[in-house]
Amino acid sequence: MSDRTGVLDEAYERLHRTGPEFQGWLSNHAPMTVESLVRAGHAGLVHRWIDDYSTQLDDLPAATHRIGDEWLEALGDERRIGDWIKHFTVELVDRPWQDVLTTWWPRLLPGVAAGATHGVIRVGHAVRVLLEDEPTAPRVAELAHGLGYWAARWEPVPGVAVPAGSRDPEEALAGVPLLGNQTGGIQVRLARLAFLSGWPESLAALRCPTTAEQARELLADLVDAAVLHYRSYGHGAAIMSVHGATAPNALLRTLPALPQRLWVPSLCAAWAATAAVTSIYSPAKAAPEGDLPVATTLNEVFELAASTGDPHAIKFADTAADSFAHNGNSGALSAATRCSTLLRAGK
């Protein structure tokens, strides 16, 4: 992506005056959404979309205390969002962005569920831009905001283990047990996974990669499986189920910026996030095949997503486009259409 319009940097500058959350806990999806819009050729929609969306956003929290040697104690402390964003802003001025990312990635990775996985998703969008285009000040600042949000909301998935099984992602995903009590917010549901029968075994069932390249391939296949899973099961929780695909895709996008020694741990974290979202939000029954949309073209899929104005529809279409580019399966486009249709209907 080469944004010669300057719209993305303008959007980042506007949005960096706002915090990564609003109304106390809801994630600010705007930076991720505008990056997806610009990438898909819809830069002309960005500023009007921000005008509408930003009316609900809160100001950026102020930094009050420096993050220093006690950083481990500050992980997961949402009261220190401002401190964490300031910390990464300073680090990214003093050091190359890839060095900062490599230092903090293994520290943040165990808390992949941060902000309902929006911490890692925001970082994934920021890294994709930095890898493909000039590291302008607003783009580096966006990485600081993403890393800061992830650190402040750091939250693990219970029972994470290194995969040791033989199942490919699609088969492993089908074997994830569903949480019986699917009520409450994501933190409440995640905590219940620690007591779910079969949960540890399902995490261990994924095929174990022996090389970094195998981990990358498995991660790409996991994104594909999660996109198709949404097509059939997204009606259970149309918004929250989106993250079963967008979270692993964020990790996949970040791999080229990381040393290969971090690729296998990244797969493990991605698998835990996808399995968790699947368990706590999927319904017991798939939608009838006759109720599912027929795939159209990629352009039509993204036009539909953009027309909804919904950030989750736009971001899911962005991930579905990556999946379609990876394997050419038109089911990915059908899944994106399904997502836009469900969200437009307010499901």
C-alpha cells in the first residue's frame, strides 16, 4: 500500500488525540478501520467516517507516571493506558520501531486477549503499514498507541500450551468445546475456560510446527479456517466472533517484522485467541447452507462492508480479502458478505 493521498497520516493525527477506549471499556476501532479503508481504495470515505465515529470517542488519557523497571507490575493495569502510550512513544523516538517491537513482542504475547484482542489487532494494522510504506511520524505513533493499549489491557487466555497434536487448523477448530454459559463480557467468559472440560486438550490438539516457516503456514491456514467458521457460525455473536479471524491475521501480518524465533510462539498465541473466541461465542448449530450468501467479487464485498459503516464489517472484509488472496477460496468472500449482512441487520 502506498498512500499518496496523505489521508492515512491525516487520519492518524486526528485519532491520536483520542484514547484507545471509550465509555470505559469499548475499543476505539477507528485507526484500524481507516487503514483498511485506505488500503481498499476508499480513502475518500475516511474523514467523513471519522467525523461520524469520533463523536463517541474520549480524549487521550494523560500520562501521570513513568513506566520504568517495574513494567511487569504495570502490565494489564488499564489505569495506566496514558503511561503506556507515553512509554512507547518515547521508546520509538529513541530506537528503530522493529527493535522496539522485537523487545516487547514476547512480553506482550502471553496477554493476547487484551482489549478483546484489539491490542494485538491494532498493532497488526500498524505494523502492516510500516512494513509496506514510509515510517512517517504518524505511522510510528500509531504503533506506540497500539502497543500501549495492548500493554495496559494485557490479559492471558487460560490453559495456553504449545500445540502437540496432529490436527490442521480447520479440524482443530472444529474440535474446540463450546462454553455452556455464554453470558457476560469477554473477561468473564475467558475466566470460565479454565474450568471447561476438554479445553486444554483442544488447545494441544493443533499440529505442532517444527520450523518457523511451518508456523507461518499454519497461522495462515488458521486465519482461513476462522474466516470460514464465521460464515457458518457468525450469527451467534456477529460482532465478537469477528475477532476469531482478525486477531490471528494481525499476528500473521506482524511475522515479517519479527525474528523467526518468535514465529512459533506467535502461532501459539494466535491459536489460543481463535480457540477462545470460538468457544465463548459460537452457537451450537451452523446456519443452514441455503441461508448463506453466494460469493461475489472482492470489490463488491468491500463495497458492501464500507456501506455499512461498521468497523467490524470493514475489518473482517479486510481479513477475508487476505484469506482469499492466500487460498482463492470464494467462501472467504461469502463470509465477509455474511458479516456485513448480519451487522447491517443489527444481529
